[in-house]
Amino acid sequence: MNVTAHRDEGGPPLSGSTGAELTDEELVRGIRNGQSEYFETVMRRYNQRLFRVARAIVRDDDEAEDVIQQAYVNAYLHLSQFAERARFSTWLTRIAIHEALGRVRKARRVQQFDDATEGESVMDRVKSPGQNPEEHAYRHELATLLERAVNNLPDTFRGVFMLRDVEGLSTEETAECLGLNEDTVKTRLHRARVRLRRQLTADVGPAASTAFQFRGHRCDRVVAVVMGRLAALRAPAGNLR
């Protein structure tokens, strides 16, 4: 899902091309030059990565979907700020992380206000397991078990584990995305694995790729919603330069 393709031949992209064969940087240049359809290729290339990292932070499927929709809109609006000094994938992931963290902070402020004014128990507002029908769609029992275990990790460990062991990013990429140094990433990953217990960690390799899936109608829905929002933004503003 997050593989960046490369072209062997030079020259401009063909008219009507979806851009699937282009590198991230070529897609960005095309979008800046008015080929907005390339942004759909960007989304389909990174939907699953952004969903996984957003969900690691907000711990809710629907909220994570909202996060990545807004992250894409934010990225599009600020595409001129991408200077190609870092990987585009890292830049995009950090936008999603920033959006997710902002929502968590806002939710905590609301939570504190509600607790102070209503006296309602936190447990009264926690969703009971199994309420999300998409939980039943996961094909492997171990993937579901892994998701539950990851949800119980401390916030500081969860993002590192999701990017390294689930999404498969390198230590360097994870550090760049989270704004950490590599030694901190290694330490947090080790502690996360310990918490998930040896047996579960041993099974993560073959099972991780089936966890936190973001395909089919959900991927299509995000693409459709974001492209619709971008079309509305472009109508009065014209091309991004």
C-alpha cells in the first residue's frame, strides 16, 4: 500500500495518467502544476499507513478516518511548504500525527470539563468491546488480539510500535515521523514488545500485516470525501503553485 513506484524513462507524465508509476516527488510536482487527480494516487498509496498511525493515537476507527481526511486536506493546502528536504511520506505522516494529537488533546480537555461539571464516570462513556461491526470483519483472530494488546500500550509506546512493527518503517523513518531520536525509538519499541509478551511478539510478524486494515469501501470513502473537499477548495482558488 505504501510502496513508492519509480519510472525508468524520463519525460513528463502522460495525459490522463493516474500517476501510479510516479515517485512521490513527481506526484507532488504534478499536483502543484494542476494535475489534481494525482492526489488520489497519493491517498491510495498512504491511506493504510496514515490510518494505522492515527488509530494508534486516537484508538478509534471512525475518529482515525476523520483524522486522515483532515490530514490530507491540510497537506494539500500546504503542499507549497513541502521542500523535498525530507521524504514526502514522512512529511505527510507528521501532518496526520499532528492532527491526531490535536484531537486527543481537545478530547481530554472536554473530558476534564465533563468530569468536573457532570460527575459522570469515565467508564460510563467507554464503548464496550465489539460494538464496532467492522471488528468482526478481521480475518485472523490473532490480528484482533494484537489490536487489543496495542490499544493497551502506553501512548508513548503505541505510536512507535505501530510504525515499526505493524507498518514496517525503519528506525530512522519512525524517528523522523515522531520527532524522536533513534535511540529513543529503539528503547520504546523494546519496552512495547516486552509488554505485549514474548509469545504475542513472536507471532506479530505474520499477523501484523492483517491488523488495522484500511481497504475496500473505507479506502474508497476517504478518497471520495477528500477529493470532493479539494474540488470545492479549488473552485474559487485555482491551481496550487
